[in-house]
Amino acid sequence: MARTLGQAGLHQAHKAKKDEFYTQLCDIERELVHYEHHFAGKVVLCNCDDIAVSNFARYFTANFARLGLKRLLCTCYSPTGHGSYGCFDGTTLVRIELTGSGDFRSPECQEILAQADIVVTNPPFSLFRPYLAQLIDYGKHFLCISNINAITYKEVFSLIAHNQVWLGINLGRGISGFIVPSDYPLYGLETKVNELGQRIVATNNCMWLTNLDHTARHDFLPLTQRYQGHEDSYPNYDNCPAINVNRTKDIPCDYSGLMGVPITFLHKFNPAQFEVVRFRKGDDGKDLKIAGKPTYFRILIRPRSAQSQTA
Ligand SMILES: C[S@@+](CC[C@H](N)C(=O)[O-])C[C@H]1O[C@@H](n2cnc3c(N)ncnc32)[C@H](O)[C@@H]1O
């Protein structure tokens, strides 16, 4: 008997469609170049990827010897049938059917995850919370694409604030676009067709998230503005003893207290320069306000030491 999708089913189907964004090789190369020294002797897992199709698999097989990889593993999801497992050891590529669907949470995929040193992929955005939670539970190193909004998830923000996870190098327009299936609804999206005839959607709302060190997160943000003499440009919040800073580049060099900054600050966050204290809320647990009006999402930060700031 034919089955109709209820509201919840339709919502799920819509969400699943949103997950079908495939990563371009150029975007993988542009990010991975900053982490190459991490990969020697390592087993890499791409666990939302078909080893025969994925550009992540293509990148790691093409660069296998140069990076000094030990093994590349891939698991791929098939919602209605059997997923696939792929393995490349530098010479032989094996691709076999999994017993189950290849859901990254399934016991067989978790067994494969346990063998990996570094997980690199673009996972389904709709499952990002459980996806990241599993990587953290397994204590894995990882480099993943996610929606920038993920910063606002309580669990993700807490990991960032505790320096267990940080932003990668590229975000927003730094990720040039994703390949979408030919039936993907393109209404209202910025699109083009590439030289291979693939439909590319430019999203401007994605970032790389990682716990692999990169040099940019040790760069000190040059602070060129002053608070003293410009107090009016840095109003206080009603519900928190902190000043509001509208743009990361306006963070003053001579203020040692709490400051509310835009979430994009995290792209410039050097944990030796600043401490991330809280997200969005004042001391009363309500959204930060100035003169009774809520501000845009803000992250509360504090400089580590006044001496370390540039003048
Ligand atoms: C954003 S796409 C990216 C695909 C590929 N990693 C890439 O970057 O080109 C996310 C992929 O995860 C797959 N997926 C959805 N649910 C999954 C699950 N529960 N376990 C594993 N993969 C899943 C989707 O079918 C989709 O192919």
C-alpha cells in the first residue's frame, strides 16, 4: 500500500534533501593544505563518503604518499539499502557492502571509527550535533564542514569556549560552493554549472570545524582601536558588566574587562590572546540588551592580559 508522508515525514524529507551537498575538490585542497603535517602515519576516515565518488576520497588517494598516510577508510550511507565500506592502503582499493545502511552511528560504522586517527568529511548538517558528539566521545581528531550556525549550538559553543574545538581556516565565501543533485530545488540560491556540468550552489554559511592545530589560531589579532576617549562607541549592556563591540576589528587594545563581540570573532580567536566567557546571555540569563533592546548574537570575551595587546 502506498504510504503518504505526514507533516513530520515531509519535514524529515526536506531535511534529508538539505544534506545532499557534495564538497568540491578545490575547497578540500584549500583547507587541507593547512594541516598536512598532521597526517603522516595516520588512518584517515571519511564516514559520510563513497570511496568511489567522494572528493574527500579523491583528495586522500591522490595525496596518499605525499601525506604519508597509513590507510584511508570510507563509509557511505544508503538510507534504503546497504551502505558501502571502502579501504585504500596506498596500492589496493577495496569496496564492499556493509551489513547495514552505513549510518555513522551504527555499531559497524562505530567499529570502523574506532580504527581511525583522523576523521575528515562534510557530514549531514541535520545530524551535526550527534555527529560531533560521537567524534568527541571517541576522542578523535577531526576536520569537518558544518553550518556556521553550529557555533550557536550549546554543545558546540562549550567545546569552542573550552578550546577543545576551533574554527578552521576557511568559512563563508572561503568555501566556494557545493555540488547538488540535478533535482535539487535551486529557488533563491546563488548557483552556477561548472566545467564538468555539475550544479554548484554557493551558500556563504559554512565553515570548517576542527581540533587539529593550525598556525592561524596562534596569530595575535592586531588591535588598533582605543576605548579611552571613545567610550560612546562602546556602550554597556543593561544586564551584564561588559561593553558592546560591533565589529571584531574594533576590539579596543586598552580595555581589560568583558566585551561582547560578533560570533565571527571566533575566526580570529587566539586562545593565548582572549578567553571566551559566555554566549549571548547577560547575568540574568536573558539575551544581552542595550537601552532595553536586544543586541545581535554576541560572544562575551576577555583579554588574557592587558600587556599582550597591541597599541
Ligand atoms: C553534506 S553531504 C556530503 C557528502 C560528502 N561527505 C561530501 O562532502 O561530498 C552529507 C552526506 O551524508 C549522508 N548521510 C545522511 N545521513 C547519514 C547518516 N546517518 N550516516 C552517514 N551518512 C549520512 C548523506 O547521504 C550525504 O551524502
